[in-house]
Amino acid sequence: MSPLNWGVDSAAIADEELLSCVKNNYGMPDFWGRYLSTVPGASEGLTTNEINFLKSNGIKIMPIYNNFRNTVGKQQGIVAARNAIYRAKRLGIKDGTVLFANIERFFEVDANWLIGWVETMFSSTYRPGYYHDPVQGNFNEAYCQAVAQSELVKNQSILWSAEPQTGVSSKTKIPRFRPQKPDCYATVWAWQYGRNSTECPIDTVLADQKLYNLMY
């Protein structure tokens, strides 16, 4: 097991106020998960000013794409990946960075969508990732079908698990790295172990050093 890095993710913009809240209550994050697009009622989109602010504080960025609701069908996966790549390029996110598709537990998702996302990412300068819940919803089944059908999905996908929930913690009191994995071959390098902090509007996340090296 390589070293772990501790960070947070937020739907809100990471500004001085929010960073101070995180630092004062939990510690200084190594990275920050942020959404590439503004989605009304769900997330504020990442900006170049925010990127500069985080980088000036020595914080890496973990990009997430969530501007989609339909996760069925290969063409839909291709379109989502193309849009994520477009947003990442416009923000100047470096080549080789993992872009995570935000697949919520209540989404219906199929293997074809997952294959479309990976194939499109693989032909770009970015790496394919999935934020997912391997317990609730049907991601587990869809992902294992995709792995069985596609060597690219099996070998290129980087997973960020939302299970189990052990509760938000400070940087100095992290749990042992034990994310729930799908029931098939899976490279799970991130774990959102604490959700919906009562102190700041963030979730707490652990990431393997290998993934940290692929953040922006």
C-alpha cells in the first residue's frame, strides 16, 4: 500500500472562507475534489481563479464531471466524456490528469455508458475515472459487465468509492484505507469515507499516492 493523501471535495467554490473552515476544523487538505461545470442545484463550476487559489496554497485538484443524468448507452458515455475533456482543456488542466465521472447511487447506469466514457478518455490526453457507490444502486453490476467486455475498462479505469461511510474526520484521525470495491477486478484509488460535514460544506476523502500523482 502506497502512502495516503487526505483531502476534501465540495460542490461549493473553494475560497478563503471555505479553506479556513476546513483548516481550522480538520486540517490542511492535500487535494480538493471540484466539479468542472456549474449544475444548478448541484454544484458550482471550477474556475481558473479557484484553481490559482488552491495551487497557491499547495493543494492539488481532483476534477469531477457531473453535467449529465443519463448514464445508459455508449453514445451518452462518449458525449459526457467529450464534454468533460472540453471543460478540462478550457480550464488548463494538465494532460494525464484523471477526470472522474460523478455516477450517483440513484442513477441507472449500464456497461455501454462506462465503456463509452473510458474509450473516449483513453483516446484523449486524460485518464478515465468513476466516482461511484459499489453497494447502493447498479454501478457494481454495470461495471463488472463492462470489465468483462472491455480490456480498456479493466486496465484503465480508476475508481473512487463512496463506501463504506465511517464519518467525517480530521487529517490526523483518518481511518484505515478500506474502500468497498466492485465484485470484479477494480483499481480503487480513492475513498470518500466521510460525507456531509456539519462544520463545513465538504466531504472527506482519502487517495492513494498513485492517484495523487495523477491530480492537477
